Amino acid sequence: MKNSIILSCAVLLFFGCVEKKKEETSEPEATEASEEIKTDTLITEEKKQEMEPIAIKIDGSYFKATGTEPFWGLKIYDDKVELQTMEDTITTPPSEAIKAQDGNISMYRIETEATQMDVIISHKECTNAMSGEVFPYTVTVSYKSTGGGETTVYEGCGSYITDYRLHDIWVLEEMKGAPISKENFGGRDVPSMEININNNRFSGFSGCNRMTGSLFYEQDVLRFTQVASTRMACPNMDKETEFLTALQGSTTYKIENNRLYLSNGSEEHLLVFKKID
């Protein structure tokens, strides 16, 4: 009887060890699979972070303004102007902007069979009275019925909507009409930049140094401002200086065939970038 009990205990102990060994053997496999999944996830996340998604709503308008007391909103498109009030939505054809000599004030004067409307956009900082958000432009809208009646005036804040097509990674392809290669920059990479319209900033490589700066955007106007860069010294830095001068001297742009063309009033295609993202 005693021998039978001892034998039973030995059998139970043996099978318990086998089961435990199986569990221990399976654990590394699960860990290895988890690591593979984790690695794949990290790679995917890195790819997603290569270019920040556009955060603003794209609806075709290039300027938006809002105000409170009473609430109102204005949108300017290429083909229309839309004023939304508490009582109504007024849509009119667009008009050419009348600009002040210093360029800090633009006025749109619109007259239709039903409405007379003036929109004045001043490049003057404005704070929304309700949210406290700061905008770069102060906006005044006045309108009345063409047949007469009182003029209604709205005041508020606004901003231009930077062209969403700029939101990308761009590599320099031509400078002042000449093709660009690494040889022009002493074997280093050619200049490139990432434009982020969410915060109107750009950053990149200028041929020797890292660069960063701000975008100034209005309809058909694009300027690269407040440019700062590291101060590394490289052989043959003349091309980098030429590139930075051309970048800061550009005032207009065009995008077609996956190319970004930067120009100014006196010279076409100062710089040509190719989209790579």
C-alpha cells in the first residue's frame, strides 16, 4: 500500500514538471511574437510621423474671419464671398482686392443687385473677444441692401488659409534656371525643406546647415521669413548662401507637376523644388 502511494506521487510529480516545462517553453515564443508586433507598430508609427497630417479644415476658401456680439462669419473663395450672420447667409461674386500702398490693408468692394458690401482686412493683430485666440488680421465688414436701408457693420478677426498643397517635403531641383546636384554642394545632400501649414513653419537642410523659419502667406503671396540656421562651416559654402538668399527673396509661388516654383517680381523660377513625399 505504501509503495502504491509513493508511485502515485512520483507519477503526479512527473506530469507536473512536464506541464511546467511546456509553459516555460511557450513563453519565449509569445514574447518573440509580441516583439515582432511591437517592432512593426513602431515602424508604422515612424512612417506616419514623417509628415504631420493637415489639421485645418480645407473647404476651398483662402480667407476666414469671425466675430462676436453678434456672431458672424466670413469666407472668401476664388469664386465667391460668403457672409453668414445670425439671420441670413449672403453670397456674392468675388472682387479684386484694392490694396494700400504699404500692402497692410486690403479692401474688397462688392455691389450686386441686392447687396452693397465692403470687406476691409488690416494686417493688425486681433484677439477674439470670447476665445482669447490671437489672429494676425483685423476685419471690418459693412453691408446694406442696394435699395437703401441702414448699413450693418461687423468687426472681428481673421486669417489667410495657407495653400494645403504646400504641406509637404520638397527637395531642391533647380536654382536660377540651372540643375542642382550634390556636386554643387561639395558632395553633401542638396537643400530640402518640410513645410507645415498647421503652424506656418518650415525646416530643413540648406546645403551645409540646418535651417528653420516662418511662412508669410496671403493669396498668391508666399514669403519665407525669420530664417535661422546652425553655424557649421563647410567647403564651398557659396551655393548655400546663394540658396538662402534666393529663398528669402522669393515672394510668389506656383505648384504644378509635383514641382514648387518660387519667384519674385523681377525673376521667374528662382528656385524649383520637387515633391518627394
